[in-house]
Amino acid sequence: MSTLQGNLPEPGLSGGAVDIVDPDGGKKGESQGRIIFRRFMKNRVAVIALILYVLILVFSISAIGLGPIPGWWHYTYQQLNPQVNQGAPSLTLWPFSFGDHPFGQDRIGKDYFALTMRGIQNSVLVMLVIGIFATVLGVVVGAIAGYYRGWVDAVLMRVTDIFIVIPALVVGAIVGRTANGLGAFGLAALLALVSWMVIARLVRSEFLALREREFVEAARVAGASDARIIFRHILPNAVGVIIVSATLLIASAILLETAISYLGFGIKPPDSSLGLLISQNQSAFTTRPWLFWWPAVFIVLLALCVNFVGDGLREAFDPRQQRFSLRRTKEPEPDEPGTDAPTRLDVSIAAHKVTPADGDSGGKAER
Amino acid sequence: MSETILRADDVVKQFALRGRHRGTIKAVDGVSLEVKAGETLGIVGESGCGKSTFGQCLTRLVDVTSGTIQFEGTDISKLSRRQLRPVRSRLQMVFQDPYSSLNPRMRVGDIVAEPMRIHKTGDRRAIQARVADLLERVGFDASMAGRFPHEFSGGQRQRIGIARALALNPSVLVADEPVSALDVSVQAQVLNLLADLQDEFGLTYVFIAHDLGVVEHVSDRVAVMYLGEIVELADAEELYASPAHHYTAALLSAIPQLDGEAEPERERIVLTGDVPSPANKPSGCPFHPRCPAATEICRTEHPVLHEEGGRAVACHHPLPLRVLSSAERGA
């Protein structure tokens, strides 16, 4: 081979990496994980939602305790107490005071604050267990189907289809009936069994796309094993999709738990869950509405928080979505001179990451 | 030239088509060639002529349907994945798209170290030292090992890909369109780097490209592919100066020329029609529907690639060869 003539830069001289201007101010040697974390932290709504979620959880655990952890609240959720002031809530905001029964008492005198806190614990437990179980199951099924394709894929996807047609409520109802009420953990595990399919399909499609990328071929040429390709090359690149869909799954899990407990097939008294509390006290809605409102407020808060966090994560992982603003600059006054100027639209679009088209057409150079 | 290091013998790669257009596509249809140690063999052809698939067959990224591939004396076409592992370290690949060939979640140092970790070539410190060495060899500072691919430009990424391919001290590099995704100035950098590395490590290249100018520049010998077959194979200088196959002549005539270039004026040969689908190849010579010199025999009889004086051509009516003057040889 001869060497090209001309004053082209020598390969050895242009060693440094170009300082690519990242719209989020990327620093050198920063992993994509850290960039995503930084992007997430910039999303104020999502961060506040995450903090609120953790605060609610910590508050509920510290109040009535959990297992061996003692709580600071002086009633337990099982204890029967004499009715005070017909069970009305004693919480006052100004001056702030909890009083004896801040959330009131239910029909038989149980402290409603303790019950609600217990309900939050159970609901969060169910959310997390469903989230983790269903995600693991979905990722395993989706990864195997997408990576190996062929008949493995066909079999796994048909199984997935079958699970998709099974309504979760019916399964929960039947099993809940026969097992005479599952604990929070059992219920969550069962619900996980009927909610992994969306993630499995998403992960499968990610794997189908990623396994054709050249870095996977490069790993194959280097002699990497299937396990190495899956865990080191493909899975880390599918993490965004997995985390986002897991978060959104968790958000729907609390509603599922609530629905099943409301129907009386989930968590049973004397234990408590937010859905169960609503179901037990629905007849009191007109007379003692707080029995309905307290659990409802916390269901809404938890579900909203998780949804906001999920949205924040999705945006952090995929900056191409929703990052442009369409802003209209000052409209010309109708009596201003020169009104024939058209209304100006300022469109600013955040930097899109453009990946070059694959194939032979990719940047052909004329010589 | 020295001994043959890589030899493909009647390699066929078929893809099955399912659904409405059931059938098979012969992407590579009986390709035989030899690569000699230390040379650069260019493979050119239009998009879809099977040159990339053939490259993937050579590195066993895809399984060949039939035929054999001998690498350093052993037939690798039927080896299992486990048996292939030792071969992998000697036969590496450089990929086309530098934006897709580096795992975006891995640091550059890990990307270059990956083949060595798979083959367990040494302990952590030894691998680290080798990574620093390789990065410096392709023109980076060793401190770049901590960076991520998204911090680099296309040409820089391609150099990282080359460092990765060199990690295991291969003897043969199959480069599948290594510069077609790059700007012209960057192309030259990468090509020069490849040339330097060849001199330094005595590498053998199989250089696949659709850009005739690039191939002419880097190759010792050039194979021209059409519809999955080799139609002409010759020394680069001779092939470019005096093509024997009508398809090669048409391809060469399509190279844009600069005014005042010292090369002889070429007449532009415009081919009619499109490349036929490889699923439905023409009978006889695959090029006959578009060939200006096609006769009856071309429609019925498939021409075989026959060698004569170091040049091979598969044509019933080859173009007359122009004998190169000594001045042209020296160019």
C-alpha cells in the first residue's frame, strides 16, 4: 500500500477526543448512566415526586413501625379504642396538632391513622413486589425470545399471548377466594404472574433490534459467549426501556392491588390496605366521608408520584421525546405600522441525536 | 508474494425467503479465491452483490451453506463456536458503521480490552498495558481509555474499532467497508493508519468496499463481484488499467475524473437495466442481460472463472488486454 499524498493530518497527531458540545453540558469520561441521572435530576416534577414517594413510605413505616421496627404512634392498627367525638378526625393544621385520632376512627373504634399507614405499607409492598417480579420475569422471557428467535421465540410469545388474555382481576378473584385471602406478598406475587407480558414484549423487540447492531457482531467475532453478549452488550443497552416500563407497571400495580382488595379478594382484615379501607367504608361515604378520603388521597398521591417518576425516567433515557418547545414570539399589534409582516413563529428544537443511516448509503464519499 | 493464508473454495451462502416470495437467495454463489499473507485483497461490487455477506462468511459471522474456507491450513467453515475460538484471535474484522460498532455503554478501554478478556490473554495489568499500547498505536492518548464512544467522532471511533480488532494480534483483518461512512479527509487518515499497521505487523487485509477509488489505492489485488460471483480478479494496477470483464469496464468508467488528470480518458459505459434480483438470477452468464457484448452462448452457458497469467475473468468474450508499459507499472 502506498501512502496518500497531500497535507492531510497524520493519524497520530489528532489524538484527543473532540469536545462534543452536549446540550446538557456533558463532562469528559462521563458514562451514559451519569448523564441520564443528571437529566433526571433536572426534571423538577419527577424529583419532587420521588422525594414525596419516599417521604410517604418513611412516614408510614416510622409511624406504626414495621415488623421489629417500633413506631412512634401510640395506637396499633389492630387495637380497638373507645369512640371519641364519633370518630371524627382530630387533625388540625393551624395550630398544627395530630390530636388523639388525626384521621378519625372507623366504626369499631380502630385508629384510622394507624390503619391508613398500614395500608400504605402494604400497598407499597405490593407495588414493589409486582414491579420486581414482573420485571425479572418479563426481561428473562423477552431476552430469550428476542435473542434466540426462531421456535424459541414463537413458543415464548404464544405463551405470552395466552397470559395477556387472562384478566388479572379474575385470577386474583379465584385464587383469593380459594386461598381465603392471600397476604400482601402472596397477592403481589400472584399479580406479578399476570402482569409481566408488556415488559416481555418490549424487551423482546429491543433485543431483536440490538442483536443486529455491529457491536454485537464485533463481540461475536471476538468469540464472546451468548451469556456475555446478552449481559454485557445487549442488556445494558435495553436498560432504559426496562426501567421505564417497570416504573409504569408499578404505577398500574397499585391500582390493581386496590381494585382486588376493594373487591374483597386481596388483603383481608384485620390487615389493611388502601383499597380494602375504601371498600370497607364505602357505605360511610355520606356520613363520615373522611373514612373514604384518607385512603383515596394516598392512593392518588402514590400513583401520581410513580407516574411522574416514570415520565421523568423516560425523558431522561430518551431525550428525543418531548424536548422541543413551540414558542410564539410577540404578535404584532393590529394598529402597529407594517402589520403585513407575518406572525413569526420561533421554533426551537433541542438537539436531536442523529444516528447515521445504516447501509451502503451511509455517507458515501466521492473520490 | 508468499503463501496462501486464507482460501475460499466454492463458498455458497443461501438465505431462505419465507412468506409470499418463498424461495432462496444465493447471496454468495460459488466464490473461490485465495488471500496471500501480507497482501491486501480488495473486493468491490455494487450494493447487494454479496461482498459483505462473503466477508461475514470468511469470519464465520454467518454459516456458509456449502464450500470450504481454509484459514492457516485448517478448514474453518464447519467448526463449532467453541472450536472457532482459537481461530477468532487470528482472524478479526473491522466494521462499516463506527456509530453502531462500539457499544455505547462501555468505556473505550473496555471495548478494546473485550477480546483479550474473552480469550484470557493475561491478568488485569497486562491487559491494561496492552490497551494503552493499542490506543497509542492508533493515535490516541492512553488516557482516552476512560472515555465513552459518544465522546468521539466517526473517524476516531473507527480507529477505536481498529484497535479492538488488533487486540489479539490477528494475522488477517477483514475490513467490511471500513471508510464508507467517513468524510473524505477522515477516510484518508484511516486508510493511512491501516497501511501503517500493515507494514508494522505484517497484516493481511481483505478490504471490502464499493468505492473503486479507495480500493485502487489500498489493494494489491482486486476481486470484482456481481450477483454473488467473482467476475474478475487481477492485480489492482492491471485491472484498473485494462479491465477484461465488461462489467469491470463499466464500473471503472463510472469513476468520476478530475479535469487534467493524467489518466487516459475513459469512455463512459452506461449499463442498461437494473441489477437482477439474486433470487431470480439470469441463466448463463449473470451479467448477460446488461452486457453490451452478450451473444447466444452468454445466455445459455455459465462462464467459469479461468486464470491466465495471474488474471482471472469469467467471461465468454473478454476485452482485449492492454499490455502495461513499464512506466505505467511503476506508477
